[in-house]
Amino acid sequence: MEEEIENLEKFKVGSLPTLYYIPDFISDSEQTQLLNHIYQSPISKWKSLKNRRLQNWGGIVHEKGLLPQNLPPWLTRVTKRICEEAGLFPSPINHVLINEYLPDQGIMPHQDGPAYFPVVAIISLGSPAVMNFTPHSRLMESSRSGRYAADGDSSSNEVGSENETDICLPNHQQSSILLMPCSLLIFKDEAYSGVVHYLFNIFSCSPNSLRSPMNVSSHPFPHFLDYLHGIEDRNVHQLDKVVNIVEALKHDRRVPSSPDTEDMVEAESSGQFKIIERTNTRISLTCRLVLKEDVVTRITANHRGGSTIPMQGRNEQVV
């Protein structure tokens, strides 16, 4: 396992020490096969929410852990490879949520909750997206007050914020990750529990289109940091804070002849890359390990400052 983790280090991006971006983790043909399996699933497998629809594979997550169901072979082939190559999961991945986002759809920032081992692996299919990582302090206060991220489903146990301008902290730099099709994003530890992350929709592309970055405001609880993620409902998003733009665009299969790395670095430094286009549906496979009941109880108690807060049903709000 130490060898796998050492190999993973070369894919570390940005200033966060536990954020990894692996381009071309799967091939074009593997992407096509996954999409075929996803869309050939029974219509009853889909659950429609406010701004997306999803498939739940592996069982139902609840306050005592997981009511398990076996993952289908087409998913276990992917999850097994993630476990083997990342070396971060103590046991096989047992839960996969598949989210479908149209170009103008998104999801509010949220947290996955204590039911999961604190490592997230996300495979992106179809269309690109930008994920922002932002220090966050509202989650601790929200969890104590029992306010959960609903996003059209009040049964969610995940904590979130409706107002992104209230969740940024001063003196903590925001960074972004460009997620291209066929890529794998892994985050854990500090990136999982110390900052907020969420995704922007990317709809149109124009080198002159600019949007101001999220405002950074102070908060009365600057030391209570936690982590959210989601997809914001916006049509365009800047790439000025993307920390992996060379790695991502170098492997962009939509470009017949990707530029050399040296040219990419020069273009990045000159601010040439402003907006990336997203006109198609994006599919994400969020692969996680649901913990056993006793582990969930301990983590929940620690997470809430010593008092356990019951979980409210499912853990579905994922990128």
C-alpha cells in the first residue's frame, strides 16, 4: 500500500496536501462502456432531484451504516482498480452514486457526512466541470443547529449552506480543479474535512467572458473548519484559479492535437485560458466506502464535538 500511495503523490495538485488529479484514468472505450451501462439501467433506478438525477448502487446508507447490496460487475471493475492503484481505502469500495447533470444544473455545497470513510474518488464522464476548494466555517454551526442541505429533499443528512458568500474565510486561498472526462479526482484528510468544495457548471466558452470570483468574508467562528462540495448553478466559470490546467487540458481528447506542455504553461501564465465550454451532460461516479455502525458512531461523536447527532436518512448529495 505504501508503494501505491507513493505513486499517487506525483498526481498531487494545488496547495492542499491531499488532493490528487489523475487524467485519463479510464480510456475512451471504458467511458463509453460505463455510459452504456448507466443508461441501460432500468428507469426505476433513476431518482430525480431538484437539479439532477442519480442512481444509487451498493445499498441504502442510513444512521447505522449500510443496508448493503452487491455492486454490479461493471462498477466493481472500476472500484477495484481505484482501490488497488490509490492504496487509500482500508477495504473495498462498497458504494457508488452516479449523478447526471445537464449543462445548466448544479447542487448546493454540502458534506458527505460521517457514514463514509474520509476518502472520496470521483470519476468524471461526458463533459468537463470545475470544482472549487474553499475554506469553510459555517458547517460546524450548521450541524449544531441541525440545519441540513435539502436541495429538494429534506431527508438528506448532509450539512450545507445556501449562501456561498457567507462560507469563505479570510487568509485561506481558494483553488479550483478542472475535471475533464475520464479523469479521477481523489481527496482525503485535510481536503476532505478542512475546506469547502463545490462545482461550477460550465456552459459557454468565450475568452472575454469574465465572472468575479466568490467574495471572501469574515465569520465569527474562523477556527471551525469543515468541508462541503457541490455544483453551482452558473452558465460560465473562469479558469483563473484552476491549479491543474496544464494537466487537464493537455489530456483533453476533444482537441485533435493538444499543445505541448511548454506552450500550455506559457499560455496559462499569460492568462490565455479564461473559460472552458460545457455543452453536454456530465456524469460523475462518486465512489466511497461506507463504514460499519460502530465506526460511524465514533466519527459522528468526534465530528460534533462529543455529542452524536442522528443522521437523517440518506447520503446522496455528491459531486
